[in-house]
Amino acid sequence: MLTHHLENTLTDLDDLILMTQSDINDIKIAQHNPQFDRISMKEEKIKSFEAKKAMIDYEILSLMDNHPEIELTELLNEQQHQLLEELKVKLSTLYDVNKEYAKLVVIVSNLYNSFLERLIPTEMDGYNKVASKNSTILQVMV
């Protein structure tokens, strides 16, 4: 059963990595709607991953409880060791891809915020930003 949960978890991670790479490609060409469309799919994959990860934890704890005298490394077969190693690699890959995506999101966010600030200058009113009294979206010069 542990092997089954590991394989399914790896599939979820592959899907998350592919979706995030698609987000990166889309943000680079300013195609934002496909990113928004993938949000719910990504959320479902994350929930699925978390559930499967909990099942992996449960299976490993059960193995350890049933055989307290045997080390975990000896309880797992070669395939399970390999799948756990692959899980670590894919989690690291997902981390790197998410990090790259986050950098692009911050860049695009700053760009839009600077455009907005140029169109509608704001001032701080306590903790809130409000439009400046001197702001004009269109200035007519004669």
C-alpha cells in the first residue's frame, strides 16, 4: 500500500510542476487568464497531495509500530526507497519552479502597481492609500 501511495503522490507532484511551468510560460507572454483558470486545478492537486502524503505518513508509522525492533531503512523495500528518493527530488523541483514563478509574479505586480501609481497618484491616509487630491487621469494642456 505504501508503494501505491508513493506512486500516486509522485503523479500529483508531476502535475503540479507542469501546471506551474505552464504558469511561468503564460506570465512571460502576458497570458493571465489561463493562469487564473488553473488555480482551482492546482488547489485540488495540492489537497490531493496533502491527503496522499498523510497516507504515506500513516503507512510508515504503521510499519514502525508493527516492527519496533527493526530500523525503518530495513522495513522498506528497494522500490520504496527509490520512490522516497524520487519524492525528495520532485519536491525540490517543485520548490524551485514555485520560486521562479513567485519572482515573475512580484515583477508583474510591481509593474502594474507603478502604472497605476502614474495614472492615479496616491497618498497615505493613516494605513490606507487614497487617491491624491491633485490626481487627474487626463490633463489637458492648451
